Amino acid sequence: MKFRDAGGQLLDEGIALYFPAPHSYTGEDVLELHGHGGPVVMQMLLATCLDSGARLAEPGEFTRRALLEGRLDLAQAEAVADLIDAASREAARCALRSLSGEFSAAIEALRMALVELRALTEAQLDFPEEELDEFHREASARRLVAVRAALDQVLDQSRQGSLLRSGIHVVLAGSPNVGKSSLLNRLAGEERAIVTPIPGTTRDALREPIHIEGVAVILVDTAGLRTSSDAIEQLGMARTQQELGRADVVLAVYEAGSDLPPLRNLPEVARIEVYNKVDLRPGFEAPQGAIAVSARTGEGLAELRRAILSAAGWSATGESVFLARERHLRALSAARTHLGRAAAEQARWELFAEELRLAHDHLATITGAFSADDLLGEIFSRFCIGK
Ligand SMILES: Nc1nc2c(ncn2[C@@H]2O[C@H](COP(=O)(O)OP(=O)(O)OP(=O)(O)O)[C@@H](O)[C@H]2O)c(=O)[nH]1
Ligand SMILES: [Mg+2]
């Protein structure tokens, strides 16, 4: 059809699609105009709509409306933003699964199990003198064990998924000249970092996003650690320490066959010991658990890639991973803590019931069954404009 402005002037030709409620994304009446695109024509079309009384959507407004109309729950709404922001194939796949409601269903199943357990418990509170007391206690203890196991599983799947959201931070650390920058270049498949035979080449931390088996990994090359009086090098080493503080996995890089002292003061995170330059040491055997590689020939790199994923806790089962947000992880952990307390309070029925209630409330915040308005505002303000 032809798009014209208020004066009848032709703007563009395109399609107008009408979605009557409730068969639209938001569940309301929606009219979509599809033009030819191009910034100028689009701007004119938009200006004409605005002049006729429309207004621009706020960030996340469509999804917010969909939520308020009950088309999506909170976890699904967040999955929309995750899908748009997905930085890797795996992340996009997981976001889509959350959007289709898989994560919400898992949370809902936990919540329902808790509701049943609570119903059983509260009934006991009303009739404390009943004879069946002991029987009920045992039944609820059994149910609690099952709910805790199910929650642990969801938490585990969510922790894995949270790695997909943010990408796995892998920091290369080691003495100068062991080949950290060369390894980064090899893993990235590009000459990103400067490599020279001069110890102390890298002065600043360098980040390089890569993918390993479809999983986003952020490699960080750092200044080699040694005692140095060079002011720039010292600043560089301070950055190395900062980066180490954010690492999910540390690659402690050594030179094969040289007896450099082991790295000290590494953070308490997963670590892989890497012996580089094995091409110079034929027959070199890496110590137990360490990996021998050559940035020059590429030897050992496939093994190193696999080791990075497994050290980060990524298992390639893929299918059952939830793209959880920090908020979800916190709620799940809080629920877990309360269930743990409930297990310890089985002799005191009122406290047991109260802990169950608290666990239930935390779970409910994930899908938004009882969410406060400010939480909604916080979530939607991070959306890209419109959607
Ligand atoms: N033969 C051989 N040489 C390597 C290998 N990896 C790195 N080198 C050489 O070792 C020297 C130092 O490499 P870099 O990658 O700059 O080492 P670095 O650990 O980043 O050093 P700094 O930035 O100074 O801390 C360069 O001359 C590289 O060509 C390897 O696997 N085999
Ligand atoms: Mg370097």
C-alpha cells in the first residue's frame, strides 16, 4: 500500500500488517508498517506517525506490555533481551529455550513442589495434636529431600548458563617471555598481541573475544610477572593482578624445560598449568594435570581448548543449560539456603514452615509471580530501545 503524509504527499510504498488482540506480541491490537527501509524514508514515515499522535516506545516497552498482558513471564521477558544481546551461537540457543518457557517451567515445577510441601506443613500447624503427626513428618522430610535435589540440579544448569551470558574470562599469566602473547594469537587465530623475544613486551592487558565450540570466551593477555624497576612495567603488572581478580580460569604459562619458579598469589579459581614451547624440547613430558603446547606449531592447542571449557565448568551437554542471569542465580541460591535451614528445623514445625515460605518467595521472584514494580523497572530499562 501507499504511505502518505497528512498532506497526501507520497512517502513510501510498503505493507501494513494488522494483528488484532490478543494475537500479537503484546497481546494488544498492533499495526505494523513495513517500509523499504533506508534512514531518510524511515525517518519521514516515523515523523508522520508521530505527528498523527503516536509516540516512540520506551526501552523494553513492548516486552513489558507483553508481560503485563500475561503473554510472557518475567524469566521469558528477560530471555528476549538475552536473545537480542546473544554474543554466541550457544547463548542464542539457550535464550530461545528460555523464551519458549523451558526455564520458567523448571522453576514452576520447583515452586509447585514447594507449594505442596507447604500445604502439608501448614495443615499440620492447624492440627498439632493429630496422631498422624509422625507419618506426616516423615512424608515432608522425604519431599524436602526431593525438592532440594531438584533445586540443586536447576542451580547447576543455571550456573553453566550464566557462563554463556557473560563469556568465560580466561587470563594468561606467567613470567615474561614464556609465550603468553603468542598463545593468545594462536587461540585467536590472528596476530593481535605484539610478540618479541624481549622479555617485558606486553605492558597492558589485552582482551580478545573468541569462541570455543560456540561458547564465548574472553582471552586476556597480561604483562609478564617479574621484579622490575621499570615504572611502566610495574603498572602493567598491577593490571595483571586486576585481571586475575576477574578471571574464571587462569592459564599459568611456563616455558617447557626451563625451571622458572611457580607463579604465586594466583586467585582461587580454576587454573590450568600450561607448558609452552614444547617444539624446542622434543620428548618433554608435562607434569600430571598440566598441558604441553607450542604456540609456534599449534601442538596441544586442541587439548588446551577443551581444558578451558571443562575448567570453566562447561560440559557439552548443552541441551539442559539455562541462560540464567545473576538475579536468577541469587534467587536460586537464597532458596537453596532456606531449604537447607528448613531441613535443620524439622523438629520445630513453625520454623520449618517459615523457611519453606521464604524459599518459595525467592523462587517466585524468578518468574515474577510476586515481583515488585521497581524490579520490573530495573529489568526493562536495560532493554534496547523499543523492543
Ligand atoms: N620456539 C617457540 N618460540 C615461541 C613459542 N611461543 C613463543 N615463542 C617465542 O618466545 C618469545 C616471547 O613470546 P611472547 O609471546 O612475546 O611472550 P610473552 O609471554 O607474551 O612475553 P611478555 O609479553 O614479555 O611477558 C618470542 O620470540 C616468541 O616468538 C613457541 O611455542 N615455540
Ligand atoms: Mg606478551
